[in-house]
Amino acid sequence: MKKTRSSVFHLLVGLFVIASYHAVEAQEPIKIGHTASLTGMAAMHARNMVNGIQLAIDEWNEKGGILGRKLELLVRDDQAKPELGVSHVRDLFLREKVDFLLGPGNSALAMAQTLVAKQYKKIFMNTNSNSPKLRIDLFHPYYFTMTFSGEEEGYTWAEMLGPNYTKIGFIGQDYEAPHAYLTNLNKRLSEKYPNAKVIVEAWPKLGETDYTPYITRIMAAKPEVVYSVLYGGDLIAFIKQATPYGFFDRIQLGTLSYYEDLKVLGDTMPEGVLVQMRAPFFAIKDPRMPKLVKKWQEKYGDYPGDNGIQAYESMQVLAYGIEKAGSTDSDAVRKALEELTYDSLRGPVRFRKVDHAGTIHSFIGRTVKSPDYPFKVITDVWQVPIERVWPSPDDVLKRRKAAAR
């Protein structure tokens, strides 16, 4: 009898311990890790990304969180240094025990961090970095992306410029992603528009302060249009320095740009510039956008930037994946994301199986003065579905196999 009572007692203690463990686990937050370049030339874009992730997390927490657990964002400043970003990510995984990683703001950082996520079998949700290598050479089952790659953006500009111009110039910062843009622009031009040629290239370093030699060399070559892959402060400096030379009176500029660039440039942004934007709040017609803009302004005192909206939606789709999986287990969430359709502000998003690329749209229009905002906006917007310009699954697999050799 004593033995029976002792066994029952130990069983009850065991059940209590298990129940207590699960209760504590249920109360622990789901941790989201993110490194941001909060120091340096990309700081305003990085802050916008952090704001977008945090706003999405706040919305889920206001609803009670996911799986009975609140979400918590842990941010580290990578200072745009890949080695520092990797150190932070390892610390987030090993010491902070983060469950998921949202990708950083540039490709060099992302290519380093995705390998760490692969090592620890953690979901890496890419928010903004666009090197094609992330989806081909470095692809792993835990990688997902909510942005165009440089390949698709290069192809998009070929479709825009190829039928209309024969003499094209190019200027881009001298690192991996802009080189990929030019490679893919040239590839699509040679395939579909052989009369269109890139006749001059300029490769300033990141953070260049004097664009005079690049401006004069491009103008001397007399291209009809210049395609720019300058980012943040570099694009702003180029436009401000090129204006006194009459650059925009003689040459059409086409460029990737963001809300923050338009805001800083204000009236100094020339009218008629061809601008590609990834998530311009003023051009997205989804009826939910005004509500998001209002929330953003109330919380941050500013409009949402492209990077911020991309980060916001990346966090949202990840959260829906966790909810659908009913778990924070990486493999369970991976499978849920592969099956999920997310109703984004830019249209329905599904991840294709071969590279986990989301069906995201991009936007191209011409800059005009707006009566509604103290900066130029884009009008006559052409929305570019990624399905029109992404590589076929067979091409992805072929290239991935070649990269592995």
C-alpha cells in the first residue's frame, strides 16, 4: 500500500513538473532576431526596417501573440560589416536563443548570415537583400525571400530600356549586387534587344563623396539613358552633384530608389526620372494601406519606407507561417510557409518550392511633384509581377548544380 501511495505521489510530482515546464514555455516569448546597419550610410533605411518589423510584432501581440506566446524582437547593429553581422547572428542563436532570423539590409551581410542560419537550421526570412546567389548558390531549405533579386530587377530594366534606347550608361556601387544587376541587364538586352548597348560604366566605391569624374565621363560618352544602382546616400550625392552639370537636361536617368531618397532630395529630385521602387506606399492601391500609413505616422512620426514595408510584410508572413504550423519548429514552419498564401499589400504571395522566392511585385514610374507630399512621387506606375522576369525552375536547378561544382 505504501509502495502504491509512493508511486502515485511520484507520478503526480512528475505530472506537475511537466505541466509547469509547458506553462513556463508557453509564457516565454517567440524571439525574432535581426541585424540592422544602424551605423553608417544606410542607417535611415535600416531604422525603417526595424520599425516595420516592430510594428508587425506589436499588431500580433495586441491580438495575444501566437500559440499563446508574445513575440519579441532582438536587434543588433551590424554597422554594414558582414563579419560583425555573423558574430551577432551566432550570439542571437546561441546566447539569446532566437527562434527565427529576419534578414539584413544588404546582400553582403545576407550572404554571410544565411550560412549561419543554415548551420543552425533556422528560418532566414530575407526582407530586402537581392543578390541572386542567395536563392541559387547559397540556397537552403530554411531560406525564404520577400523581395526581387538583382537578376529580376536587371531583367525588368532591360524590358523598360531595351525597346526605347540604343545607347545606355550604367553607374553602380562597386560591390557584388550592382555587378549582378549589370550582368543581367546585358544578358536580357543581348537576348531580346541586341541594338541596345551599354556604352559606358562607372563604379564608384561605397560612400563616394566626389562624383565629378564619374559624371563627366558618363556625359562625355553621350548615352541616351543612364541606369543607376546607387543606394541611399550615394544616390542622393550623385543626383545633387550631377544637377549643376545639366546632366538631367541631356540624359534620362533610370534608378532604383526608396522613399527615404525622395524625402531627403525633396524638390532637388529632378522631374521625369524613371524610378523603380519596391514598396511605394503612395502607389500601392490596397485599401489597407491608408490604415498602415496612419499607424506608422502615429508610432514613428514619418511615412513608411519601401524597406520598412518589406520588413513589415516579411514579419507578417513569418508570423502566419508560425500560426499555420502550430509550432516554432523550423521544419514545421518551413512546410507551412511552402503551403501558405499570404494576402500582402502588394498582392497575393506564395513561395515557389525551387528557391522559396515570394511572388512579389515591383513598381516603376516617373517622378512628378505632388500636391499631397513634400517630396516627388512616381506616376504612370507600371507594376511588374516577378513571374514575368524570374528564372525558370529548370534554370535555377541547372545553375545551382553548376555553382556546387
